[in-house]
Amino acid sequence: MRAFPLFLATLLISSTTLANAAPQALSSAHDPLAFGPDHVNAGVLASGRHGMVVSAQHLASDAGAQVLAQGGNAVDAAVAVGYALAVVYPAAGNIGGGGFMTLRLKTGQTVFIDFREHAPGAATATMYQDASGKVIPGLSTEGWKAVAIPGTVAGLDSILQKWGKLSRAKAMAPAIALARDGFILNQGDADLLHTSTRYFQKDPYARAFYLRPDGTPLQAGDRLVQKDLANSLELIAKKGPKAFYDGPIAKEIVRASTEGGGLLQPADFTSYHIRHLEPIRCTYRGYTIDTAPPPSGGGVALCEILNILSGYDMHALGLHTAPSVQREVEAMRHAYSDRRDLGDPDFVHNPVEHLIDPAYAYQIRQGIPTDRALSSSTLRAGEPLPAPVAQAAPDTQEKHETTQFSVLDHDGMAVSATYTLNGWFGAGVMGGHTGIWMNDEMDDFSSKPGAPNMFGIVGSEANAIAPGKTPLSSMSPSIVSRDGKTVMVIGSPGGSRIPTITLSVILGVIDYGLDIRQAVDLPRIHEQWEPSAVELEPDALSDETMQTLKAEGYALSPHRPWGVAEGILAGRPSLSAAKTGLIYGAADPRHAGGEAVGE
């Protein structure tokens, strides 16, 4: 695995586009500790003629490709991947959580599906505060009081019934087999399990599956068999969402919640509903980007940043040079300031049209200096020019332990899906004998609006807890198209960094001529208004570029690599390459075990 940095350095330096765009800024000596030793896909640009599936776990990608080979379309494959990840990537893959999906049909119509979790009916705005009004640490992140109503089963089944070609049984067959027969853990799988051993030790329903008979952690080479989860998946395959929301699965989850002091009630499950929403749409250099609307603030931020950057010649400025980074950072600063008051559209008015209006981006550009850093404290949400008024910091949304999967078939049908349990293994509780790990999504709400949480981040009123409400998110599953055809499928986990991860890949492909492999691998930068420091992956910028930015007033904050972007490019490996008719995919090497599988 340590050979990967050398590979990427060679890849980047050999690109003529990068040679003209400050290649010295792009040494790729990523922190090798961030990569698993058994990563199966580092540096691989996968291709397929009939379809492409990319996910964070190679067996889940195989499941999607298998369904494509059986005559399924991108929706069938996405459903197969979604259920398979719940088995082979249980730390974040889920049917006990929820997420977002951007879906592009072969007709060109694009739909956004919100299957994010809802707060239980018994939830209150002060449920995580003590008698004196102080937030109780851990109450919103661990245990049954942290659990919101899951949406994944409803979301996956809705797209399968409306746009899939195969039966539920065929789409779910790979996941059921993986759960019932088990799969051999590789080192990356074992390492992920080891992050949460304490959950397995204390949860009475998880011990039998997630620990060895002697109570020690499972290791690479062991087989993980999940009979209870297989039974739940078989019930869903036979009876559909009713089994989960108004049947034995819901009954068992509610029983376990009550046993553990949680809030879940049968009515919370029977009343759950997904939303089909209009995606946010913006254009960049002639390409159309369809992405997530509220209750995600991620799509708004992504489109606002792109709108601002569209007024600069980013290619001429150069990849990761001081001038290009300066423009990116200021665009990020404004977009993250503007998204601070967004929330669930059923509860909050969101000025989306204003924030993604190119005319508003033009006004913002007029107030952005090109040779110095703005102060974050001078920005007011929704206003283009600096004003001397400080505002509270935004919420942090879902943790980094989320996952993305991307699918594209030969007809141009595309699925970009980001879903999550929030933290690794969610709230650390299993839904009784269902074998299902439950989310800790209630932590994505503001536990106490107006007051800082344990990380010093101040919660907003727009994201306060309310029964039936969906918490604000940064998830930004996106699809790029041009002239009526799908061009790119992209998305990533990464908490508040999700929009800028997605941005990095889009800019890499469109502005800098990178192929999808290079764009996914590209070292990342991030700024989110508050805290105002510019975060950098290892070797994202040259020493000269960093010195210039520091002289312009930017605080730079080095970080280990972040995000797990899963990207697909249609028709050719890069926009400057000759058309081949193949579909190209790249799994992010920042996470061990992911894979792009072509069909």
C-alpha cells in the first residue's frame, strides 16, 4: 500500500494538464496510515461497457455488478448495493439509518429521494439537556435515546418499485446470501470492526455475531455470519417495507428500544414517509449539476461555490496554485456562511433560489478580494458583501462515518446515494433480534440552539429538535450531465466537508482535465466559514503556495486525508480523452476495501 503515493505522484506529473498547472503543488505523499494495507483498488481506473458500480466495500460493488449482469438497471443495482452494504459494511451501510439519493432516469428526468431519518414523536427540543439546561454529553450519540426513525428500507423499495426492472427478491439476493452464509473478513473489514468493540461487548444481541466465542474481537480471516440480519432481509424481500414499518421487524425494534430506555413507538414506524423532491440544479462551464436540496445544506453550498467560481478562469489560474486556492477558499467561506440557517423544508423556509442564483454569485464576487483573506466574522447569511456583524457558527452535521455508492448503466440511468448510521455503528445498539444496527441521527439536530456543543459549535434554531423532523445534513449525492446525457456520478461521506470533496472532483474533471481516477485521488482543501482555518490534506499545496497564502492572511490547518469519494465518468476516462463508449469508475483509496466494478 505504501507504493500508492509514488503511483499518484507519477500519475499527476505525467499529465500535460497538470504540468501546465503547477504540478509541484501536487505531490501525493498521502499519510500511508490513512490507507488500509489490503486496499484492493488503489490507483485502478476501472472500466465497463454495460455499467459501473462503485462503493466502499468490494463485495457490495460485486453485488451491484451481479445484478446488472442479470439484466437489472442502475436502480436494481443500487438497491442491491444498498442492502449489501448493510451486511458487509455494517459500520455505516445500513437499513437502520437513512440517507439521500439523486437519481437520473434514461429520459433525462432527475429526482431526489429523501429517505433520511425522522425524530420520534416523543422527541422534544430539550431532550438532551439536564434540569439546569446543560447538554448531557453522550446522550445524543450513544444508546436508544439517540435513535431516529430509519428510512433506508422505504427509500430503496420506493425506487425499486417505481423504476427497477427486477423483483425485490432478485435485487436483495446477494445481500441475503452474504448475511446468511457470511463472508471472510479482510484486514480493512476487521480494522473497521475494531473501532467499535465496546459496542459489541455491551450489546446482548450483537455479541453472538460480532465477537469470537471466547469474547475476543473478530480478526482478518474470520467469517462474519449474521443470521438475524439474514432473517430480517428475507422478511423484507418477501413482504416489502410493511415487514419493516408495520410488521415483526418494527415490533422487535420497538421492544428493544423500550427495553433500553428509548423513545420509539409503533406509530413512529407506521407514519414514516420518504419525500421525492426536486433536486437543486446549477450549471458550470456548460455542465448541469443535479444535487441535494434541503434538508441538506450540502447541495446549496456546492452550487453556490460553483456559481461563484464560474466567474473566474480556474484553468488559467492553475490547479492548487495560490490564486486558484484563494478563489476557492473565499467561495467556500461565503457558501458555508449562507447555509447556516437552512433546515427541514417542512419546518423552515429556505431561501434556496436566492442562494443559488448566478446573479447573487456575481454580487459576491464583487466583494471578494483576490489578494487577501476575508474575515469570516464580517459575513452575514444571504448577503453578498461583507458587513461588520459576527454570527454564530453552523451546526456540524453527520459524522464522517457515512458512505457513498455510485451506479451508472449503459442507458445513462444513474444513481448517486449517500446514506449513514451517523457514527460508526450508529448509536451502538442493535435492534433486538433483527440483526440491524440503529443510527444515532438525533445527534445531527441542535441539542441546544444558541449554545455551543462539546466541540464549540453553536446550534441553530432552524435545526432544533421537533417530532417528525429531519435533521440538517451535508450529504450531497450529485450527478453531472451535458446535452441530455449523464457525464459523471459523484458523492462522498465526510460530514461538513462533503460539499468541498464533491467540488474537488468536479473541478478536477471539468477545469483541470483530470481523469476520474486522478480527480478522486486529488489532495483536498476545505474551508467552512467557522472555524475559518483552511484545512489541507497532506501535500495538497506546495511550500511556495502555502507561504503565499499565509502572507495573504490565511491560517492553514494540516489534516489527515478525509472523505471517500466514489466517482464514475461516462464515455471516456477524462473529458479531454477520445470517446471510447466505456464507463469508467474510481473508488477512493483513502478507505481500504472499496472497489469500482464494471460490467
